[in-house]
Amino acid sequence: DAKTTQPNSMESNEEEPVHLPCNHSTISGTDYIHWYRQLPSQGPEYVIHGLTSNVNNRMASLAIAEDRKSSTLILHRATLRDAAVYYCILRDVWNYGGSQGNLIFGKGTKLSVKP
Amino acid sequence: DTGVSQNPRHKITKRGQNVTFRCDPISEHNRLYWYRQTLGQGPEFLTYFQNEAQLEKSRLLSDRFSAERPKGSFSTLEIQRTEQGDSAMYLCASSPRGGENETQYFGPGTRLLVL
């Protein structure tokens, strides 16, 4: 399975934008890019996903490089509630990521938000 | 629907004892996943059900671990003869269907401590 590389940690100030990078240089043409986040003492939650085009939803935006070897999760105005570990995950359209659709998590990026 | 629920939320046991965790997925979600998460790591896949059929098991799932989903609704994960290395957060997730756009909905997890 294609792997992703993320910084271990990042800091942000409240109400400022946050750009969380993810490198996936070995991405294949059939890999979707998914982002999940895990708030303290909670299970992970879905944030956003995309294939080639940039995507927006109520939680965040996903910017995908033209060669798809990297992507950036954008939180437009960080709040204290956005402090979490953010995971960038590749999911193969044919094999759904793992053997039967399981998500393959790395260590993610721990985002701290300062008031 | 209130989402995926897991019980108990915390469990402390002595080495050698058996423990059982329960997961109630979102209604009508036919896929159910179990993951394990140790401190500082992302979740790792353990096993997966499509309705009542257990379709995939990770090599992490030793013979001491067994999972069931008897009626295709709730699931149980049992660990026999617990070891200190079993101490972790056990997460359950469900999804309505597979596919590259599948979103998994996670429960809050059961935190196990083996003394």
C-alpha cells in the first residue's frame, strides 16, 4: 500500500488558517486521499477526501498537487476544538486501502491550537 | 441514531483474565471494523465483518483474540488470557457500504489496561 509522510506536530494560533501537509510520492492513479482526525480521548472522525481536484466541505478544504504526490488539508480558521491528530490516508479504489476496506493509519500530525 | 457506541469505555483487568468488549454500530451499517491503538500510534486494523461474516483478520489478531457479529448487528471482541501487551484502546468503526468513498464512523473506544 502507498505510504504517506506527515510532520509529527504543528502549532497554530486560534482563528488563523492552518495548512497540514502530506506527502505521498508513491501514490497510484487509483488512490483516493482521505483525511481523518482524532480528538483527545475520542475515536477518529472523517474530515474530507479527494482524488484529483481540490475539495471543500464544511470542515475543511483539501488541496491536491497537480502531480498528486502531495496534498494539504486546510482549516480556514482554527479553533481550540480543532486540536487533534490529523491522519492522511490513501485508499485504493480497487482494494479500498487495506485488504477489505480497512484504513491504514500512520502516526499523523498532532495539531496544537493556541488561544 | 447516536452513532457507534462501545462498552465498556474503560476496563482494568489482571494478566491472565478474559475480557469482552461490545460494539453497537450505526443502524443498517453492514460493515464493521475493529482496530487497536497504542499510545502515540495510529489505529491498527484487527478484523472486519460484512454483515455477520468475518471476512478479514489481521496478523495482529492472535489466537487469544476472537470476534463475533452473530446477527449482523452488534459485535463482540474477546481477549482470552490477557497479557500486559494487550493494553491499548480498542476502536470499533462501521460503514454503510464499501468503495473508495466509504466513510468509516468510529466509536469512542474501549481503553484496556492489563495489570
